[in-house]
Amino acid sequence: MTDGAADAEPENTHDLQQDEGVLVIRTIAMPADTNPAGDIFGGWLMSQMDLAAGNLAGRIARGRSATVAVEGMQFLRPVKVGDEVTLYASLKSTGRSSMRIHVDAWARRRFAETSAKVTDADFVFVALDDEGKPRAIGDA
Ligand SMILES: CC(C)(COP(=O)(O)OP(=O)(O)OC[C@H]1O[C@@H](n2cnc3c(N)ncnc32)[C@H](O)[C@@H]1OP(=O)(O)O)[C@@H](O)C(=O)NCCC(=O)NCCS
């Protein structure tokens, strides 16, 4: 790498197009995940987003947690079979037991270099005790 390369504008690749959050899941959309029209079923994408948010929630809560609400879900573009789907999660806020986690989903067509945001939403998770009751975050 030359000295100038480090200062150059980043290439427009999927790794650099996230608008926020940390990469939690990267997977490939498969034919089994399609709707009758042949595009990827929105429910599959929602489940991947829930998994991504739950993964971050588990690290923050340091224990069991559950989804209590999903807000502002937007489907911006279709996901196609073979797309590389990447989920980014970021903690927006915490309450006593709740965590609001924003998830962005990006898709890269199988033979392309660039990607585009396909879906985003806020997931609210609640830290739970062994009885399934809300517990304060940090009380493992
Ligand atoms: C999660 C659950 C234990 C919460 O029970 P609850 O009686 O609503 O508990 P509380 O009223 O004490 O609320 C707990 C926290 O969740 C928040 N919360 C509850 N409902 C919410 C909603 N619809 N939207 C945003 N936050 C919500 C509360 O504000 C509170 O936050 P805080 O502790 O940070 O102040 C209960 O709703 C539950 O078991 N839901 C099912 C969860 C589940 O199975 N998810 C998987 C779906 S298949």
C-alpha cells in the first residue's frame, strides 16, 4: 500500500456502506427462503434481523432476553436468491430492563461489488430473569 492509498476515498463496497452499527450476521439468501413470486420472503429477513438484534441484546443484558416490540420496519428493496445479506446492529438506548436496538439489513447481489440497504427497524428487547420476568440490565 502506498502512503496515498490510506487517504484515498473508500471504494463503494458493501463493507463500507453501512450507515451505523456493527456487523452481526452475514448470510446468503437461499431458494428455500422465497415467497411465491420468487423473491425472498420478508419474514425470513425479519427473523435474521431479530437474530441480529438478539445477539447484541444478549451481550448487553449478559443473559436471557426477549423481543417485546419491533418498530418502524421498512422494506426498501427486494432481496433476491443468492444475495449476500448483512445485518448491522446498534444500541440506541437502554431503560431499566429494555434495550432499543436498531438493525440495518444490506444486500449485495451475488455477482456485484456494491450493496444497498434493503430493510431497517428498531427492535426492543427486554432482559429476563429465570422466570421470564423483566430484570434490570446488568443483574445477570
Ligand atoms: C417481555 C415481557 C416479559 C415484558 O412484560 P411486561 O409486563 O410488559 O413488563 P414491563 O411492563 O415491566 O416492561 C418491561 C420493559 O419493557 C418495555 N416495554 C414493554 N412493552 C413494550 C413495548 N410494546 N414497546 C416498547 N417497550 C416496551 C417497558 O417500557 C419496560 O422497559 P424498562 O424496564 O426499560 O423501563 C412480556 O411482554 C413477554 O413475555 N412478552 C413476550 C416476549 C416474547 O416471547 N418474545 C418473543 C416473541 S416470539
